[in-house]
Amino acid sequence: MDQKKQLRWFTVGLIAFNMVWGLGNVVNNYAQQGISVVTSWVLILVLYFVPYALIVGQLGSTFKDSNGGVSSWVQNTSTKRLAYYAAWTYWVVHIPYLAQKPQAILIALGWAFQGNGNLVNTMPIATVSLISLVIFLIFLMLSTKGLTTLKVIGGIAGTAMFVMSILFILLAVGAPMINSSVEFATPHLDKVSTYIPKFDFGYFTTVSMLVFAVGGAEKISPYVNSTKNPAKEFPKGMIFLASMVGVSAVLGSFAMGMLFASNNIPKDLMANGAYSAFQMLGEYYGVGNLLMVIYAITNCAGQIAALAFSIDAPLKILLADADSDYVPSWLRKKNKKGTLINGYVLTGILVSIIIALPMLGLKNMNELVKWLTNLNSVVMPMRYLWVFFAYMLLNKAHKKFDSEYKFVKNPKIGFGFGLWCFLFTAFACILGMVPKFTYAEDPQGWMFQLASNIITPVVLILLGMILPAIARREKNKAL
């Protein structure tokens, strides 16, 4: 019996859940939609997440020997040039993500040591940006040295964060049973009408955050062919994953509704909501700040590990086997230790620019956290577009490829699913660029956020288009 094919559907589902889900997904989406997000979660899971995960399953099964993930799928179904753009997109969308991590570390430290969010809330934006820049540059330098210890810490912190996310739901939902004095912050939680969103333009500008929350399923692809019977077990695992995400999202949002009034959401909920929630739960259960401190320390370790990994891993995917036709030699350059030194320099420059940007148009830490979170929800899903693009082409050329697992057997229906997910992701990204407050509330901040949300992805993509031209010029000079 093949020992590698021993993963069962529930194991695959659990591995995937750990990769995809976190408490931040609940907090950020509740901050944007309130308790009506419960309905949004159900819709996004059925209409988008389940087909997305099953599409990834077929791509992973078809190209089981490919090491490059999405870029390999694109190369196998189209051209080397498009594969380069897929690899570039995968790397470059991590730039705003990296810019957000230092602030998250600062917030976590403030809650761990002060028991509140005042550490960064009272700092001028320029000070926060400068400290964040120092933190980022320290970890950028450390990343060039190799981070074995941090990877171990990251693994432990990731598991602990997962446990805390589940614990939050259990403690919040169980609080009224333990403590009869607990009052629900949101009224009418027992009425269906409370959970129905208002499907207007403002609502659709928040969909990108939901897409961002359920994205990342392509990380599951290496496990497709490790299941006992991919055709039967993998889809079961993905349905199990979607069920767990659904239960966590719905109960987590309900728990947020118990703690924070849906019709009066605190302005700092994205920055401090998770810490405040654990602080309230600690009071309900009579353990003071204990739960909040544990979460703050865990989250701090998790953010540090995520910062280190997200500097290193995407860069290696882009440059480790980069094609000289598309990536100039100076960017592929390695030092004596094999470190892609100029790749780290380029990362440092781009992230530093985004860390410094808020000094031009934001007034406080809450605005900064909201802006960066929303910017990530616009930029990060751009990499998912390549997954659906590869799946459409796979269905176009279905006679050339064979896989143990197929999402749908009819290639035309398969193409339709790929097109739907592609268009939905693009729609969410474009509408997500619109600021989540009105121009009248803060004209300068509104213009800054709209401009930066449009310009950032455009500049990051254009930069990727310039590199092949530089590489071509370099090759012509060598002839």
C-alpha cells in the first residue's frame, strides 16, 4: 500500500482550515458589514469558496509533479511569459501585506504590555510609520540570514492562533450559559431580518474583504494526490472545509454581535476588536485580562513569523528558477551564501514606500489599519485570478491533460465555473478600491485612499511588465 496516499478527507479538510482561516477574517468583515455579514458568509461560501477549492483540487491533481504552484499551472496551460506574470503577481501582492505586519506587531505588543490599544493610538502617524519601517528592515535583514528558529516559532504560533480562533467562538457563544448577567450588545439577534444585508453599492464595495478572507485555497494543492482516493476523498475534504469555515464564520460573527453593537460598530474594531473581545470574555469568565494577554502574545508571534515567511517564500517562488528572458540578471543575483540579495533590496524599497505613504493623507492609527486592510483586500485576490485563468485553459485543452480528480467532468461547465470565479474576483477587487466612508466625512482621506487603492495595484503590475523589457535589452547587449 502506498504510504503517501494515506490522508483521509477529514485530515485534508483540517489542514486546509488551518491554512485558510483565522479570527481576523471574522473581525474585519464584521467591522465592515455588522451582523448582516452572517448572510454574506453563507453566500460567499456557496457561490465562490466551494467551487474555488474544488478548482484548486483539479489543478493540483492534474499537475501533481509541478513545484511552482500557480505559475506552473499557468505555464502548463499557456506560455512561459504568462507564467512569469503569474509568479510576479504572486510575489508582488505580498508587498502591502508585508507593510501591514509591523503595525500589527506594534498593536499586539501594546495590548500585551499595557492592556489596551493606547500605545499606537496616541502616536502620530509619522512616528508609527518610522517605527514600522525600522521593524520591517530588521526582519528584512534577518530574512537574508535564514530563519530556522522563527519557522519553528511560526508553526507553534500558527497552531495557537487557530486554537484561539476556535476558543473565541466557544467562549463567546457559551458566555450567556455560564454568566446570566451577560447582555447582547446587538438587539434582535433572534430575528431573521437582523441578518439580511442591504444590497446597495456600499455593500458591494465590502465584498473584496470576504474574497480576501476565504482566499488562499491554492496552498491545499500539494495534498490532493496524497489522499487515499482523490476523486472521492478530496471533494469531501473541501466540503468539510467549507462547512468548518461556514460554522466558524457564522458563529464568530454572531459572537461579535453579542459583544459589539452592529448598529454602532467601534471605529477601532479592525485594529483592536479581537483584543477587546478577549478582554470582555475574560471579564465574563472572571479571569481578568488573561485571555487577552494570551491572544496578544500569540498574535504577536504569529505576525512576526508571517512577516519573516512572507519576505522569504514568495521571493524564492519568483526568483529561484526565474527565466532569464523575463527577469534581469541583477535581480537573480545571489551572494556567496546563495541569498537573492537584490530581490531583498527590491522588496525593501517597495514595502518602505507603502509604509511611508500614510504620512501623506491619514490622520490616525485606526485609519491606517483600515486603509492597509482594505488595500490588501484589493491587491491580494489578484493572485487568485491566475488560478481561474489556468483552470479555464485546462478545460479548453482537456484532451491533453489527465487527472485523478475532476471538479466537473464536462469541460464547458468547468470553463463556466472558472469564468464565474474569475469575473467575481475581478469585480470584488475593482469595487473594493472605493473607500468605505463618504467623501463628505473626510475629503482628504477619501481622495488619498481611493488614489492609493487604484495606483498601488497598477504600479505593482506595471513594474512586472518593465522587467522583461530590461531582461531583453540586457540579452541584446550581450549578443
